[in-house]
Amino acid sequence: MSLGRLRAVLPPPSRPNETGGGASWSEIERRIGTALPADYKAFIAVYGTGRVDDFLVILNPFTANPYIDLVDHALNDPEGLAGLRRDHPGLYRFDRYPAPGGLMPFGVTDNGDLFYWKTAGPAEGWTVVVCEARGLDCDEIALSMSDAVAALLIRTVRTRVLPPGFPTAHPAFHSG
């Protein structure tokens, strides 16, 4: 669960922004109510705020943009996951964090598709679930956040949820 594989596929920016600097991860984790995976914290420190291949944004607790703030997404369910579970209990199998093993968002695409951690067990063992926007289709990826993103970028993992144009032939990270 390191950032090594992802860095090899997706070179980080030379000057990342909103990396948190000296901010306290323990305060973020206290607010959310759980520890966060080390590879996620390393991602924020190395990449900061930006876009993966002009399509995927990893939520950041240090951003000034409320639409991509990890804490807001973790605590307030802006994507309506709890409503999907309530309205479609036979079709939608996932609970929302803070339910044990519930989903906590960590990324969003331009299409509104969501990347979640499945929060079962310690944070270092959390895996990824990718869910389509405005639908019930979800794919589970039994990898850490950084390994899942790397595997998607090199196409060793595929998902029904993401469009065929993602990733491009030469994925890049764009700060901003």
C-alpha cells in the first residue's frame, strides 16, 4: 500500500497545491471519526489537489473548494448514498459510512461517478468501490486507493462504471 506504483504511472506535479503543509491529519481523522489510509495521506502530500487524467478528482481535506472536500463528503453524504440504500434495499447492497464496513467517498469523476473506500476493518485494509452516477452499478476493486488508481490507469483492472475513454493513452496529473 505505497504510492510507488502510482508514481511510476502518474508522475506527480513539481509544485503540488493544497497538500496540507503542517496541518494535522489527526484533527481531520478526529472530525471524520476514523483513521485514514496511509497511501491516501501520502497521495495528498505528493499530488495535492488536482485531476487524474482530466477526469478523476481525489477528495482533499485541505482544499478551499467545498465541492471536493473529503471531510464534507465523509460527514454529509452529498452524493445521496444513504437515500439509494433506503430507496433500493434489494438492489443497493452498500451502507454509508459510519456504518461498520460502510462506504466513504474519496474521489469523484467528471461524470459524477464516485470512488469509495469500503471501511471494513483497519484503514490500511480498506478496499475500493466505484459506483456510477445516478445509478446502482458498482464495481469492487480489492486494492488500496493508490493501487486501484494505478491499476485503472494501466488497464490491469477494468470497471463497467467508468467510460471507455478513461484512462487516456498517456495519463497525467494536473494540479489545480
